[in-house]
Amino acid sequence: MKKVLFITYYWPPSGKASLHFPLGLIKHLPKYGWEPMVLTVQEESFTKKDESLLAEIDPNLKVYKSKNFEVFDFYKRFIGKKKNESLSVSEVMSKEGNWKHKLSLWIRMNLFIPDARVTWYFNGVKEGIDFIKYNGSEIDAVISIGTPHSTHLIGRKIAQHYQSKHIPLFTDPWTSISYYKQFKRNWISESLDNYLERKILKECSHSIFVAENTKVEYIEKFPFVKDKSSVLYWGFNEEKFANVTFKITDSAEEILVHTGNLFDYQNPVKLWEAIRERKEKGKRIKLIFTGTVGPKIIQSIKDNNLEENFDYKGFLKYDELLEVLAEADYLLMCSYDNRHVPGKLFEYLRIGKPILAFGNNDEIDRILSEANAGKQFAYTESGSEFFESINEYKTDQEIVKKFDRSQITKQLSLILNNLV
């Protein structure tokens, strides 16, 4: 059986939502003739934990946890937080804060290239090479999963050492990632970051993106990417939905659910006004949010007299999150970038409840339309039309099946087979 090394900074018990994607790929690859191995870090203290994910790992899977310096532990101490206190992306990347936070943010933007996890590079390379040597001294392919994009630097070096194929998998763009737009970086940092991005893509055997629009952008920037790149959507793990209980809810109460991060720049202001109007007409409405919710969004909900309708559950374990989705009448999704297709979209599709989306993303439009799963509106719209035509949306599960991660892993195995 051919061997492929996955390099990922996040690994269970991390509860990071994007981790479910590589977990699914790793789980299904053996049935397509590939033995996965995993290189990760010993300690990752940024994300909240979901201990239940440990049960997802095959006991026969070879996992090596390399030493690393978790820079965010130092950041916590510097700004006065305890080591066991959690951080959120919105908090770390916020332009607001005291001088310590602003200094830390400047250092992150200009001195940690490509990102704050570059401190893992030397240990990751050395211990990754030793890990492979200990397990047979050969590897056919290396898949590095970024973000953080520092993993691609480690993957390139290990692949070169063993003369194997390097496949960087981009869950987000590198130098054009959305939050960089709000910061001014110095030209030296930007130049070095662009140099590393180009070098990785130029020297790799193949690159993988999780959205077609991201791939198109990269081809426009680096035309040589065109003939050696693919798109694999996030998808969903079908087996996780087998035990989901679709509860019978009070038909008089409408439940709108949003899962995951919802930042202030994703605020569908007109939607809250439309929901307020429905409430004033006698509709019983419940808004259930999980994950991170921006303060301006919470204020918009309060401004529209919806505070008593708002149920914020915070971080949930994955199985608990699916149960919340199963309670919903409607599912809310707010995209922020035309290059980004949120992973939650595929879980929403599998749950089969009508999807109310906001944004200007033609790729999301196409997927929703193809599956007859919902409708996307501009942020300047209220989405009231969605509620009026709710019975028109009946998700076609035959279409949705192609997003099962077993099928997506099959696509990955074909990519690997063509390279090796």
C-alpha cells in the first residue's frame, strides 16, 4: 500500500471546524489503496477542545506529535490572560485593543512569515523526517494542510528529502486571505510572503483548493497552477448523520440556526429588521447561534427587539451541533468572500433544511440552485422573499451525495494515483 503523510497543525482533541475535512480524508483513504500517516504538534492551545473527536481516529493510524512553540501561549501571558483561557480569531485579529494587543498584532503581521505557526518549522521538518525513517524510510506523497500555511514549508522540505510528491491543500488563500485586507503590512514582509507562496506552488507536484473561485484566483496570479491543481469541496461525513434525531418541534415557532463564526463584517442588518417585522405580526421566532458571534451583530439583534428570541449556545461538540441543526426550520449562512465556500454549507445541505444565505458568491449560488436547497441574497437585502417562498426549497439529496467525504476521498486518491 502506498503511503501519504498528512501535515496538519490541528488534530483531536482540537475542536476546530476545519479539522473534520482532513479527518474524513484520512479515514477513507485506506479503502482506496493509500496508507495515511499524520504529523502534527504536541500541544495546540488556541482552539477549544472536543474530546469526542478522539474516537474518530483509527487506533492503527500512525500519528507523530512534534515539539512546537505555541506562540499564542506567550501572547496570552503578554496581554494578561491565563494559559487555559481560550482565544477566538476575531479577538486575536481585531484592530481594537490596548497597546500590548496592537504591538502583538504588528509583530504577527510583519515578523511571523507566513504566520505565527512558523515557529514549528525546524522541529516539524526534523522530527517529520525521523518519523518517516522510523516507519519504513519511505513516503510516496506529502499533503500539507494550510492554514496555517507554515505547514506547506514543512511539507516541501520533507517531500524534497524523500523525493516524494508534495501536495499543498489550501483551506484558505495565503497572501490574499481576507483578514489581511484590513492591515497595513510592510513591503519586506509582503514580498517575503509572496515569494514563499509562489515558491511552494511552483515547486509542488499538485495543489488542492476547497473552492473553485479560489483556484481561479490562483491561476490568474500564477498561470503555471492551471495544469496541476484541483478542487475538493469540504463535504460532510455521512456516518455522522446516521444517528441524528430530527426532533418534532412546535410548528408555531420558527427556528433559525447559524453555526460557526459570524463576524461583524458578516452582519445581515436588513434580515434582523425583517425578522422583527415577522415577530410584530405574531410569528414566534427563535434564533439559535453557535460558535463566535460578533458584538455588532448582537447589538443589531438587540436593536430590533429580538434579544429575548436569541439563544447563544457558544462552542458545541460536533454531535451536539448536528442535533441543533436538526431542530432548525431554516439555516443561516453569511459568506464574506467570493473565493470562500463555507464548510457549514455541506452540513446544511445534508441536514436538508432550507438555507438562507447572504453574500455575493456565484459558487454558493450555483450549489444552492443545483440542489434546490435555498437562496442567496445581497447584504443590502432583507431576505424576506425567502420566508414567502419557503415551500419551494426541497433539498435534492441525490445531488448532495456527491459531497460525501467518502466520494471526495476517492477523488483525492485519483489525484495521488496520477502523481505516483
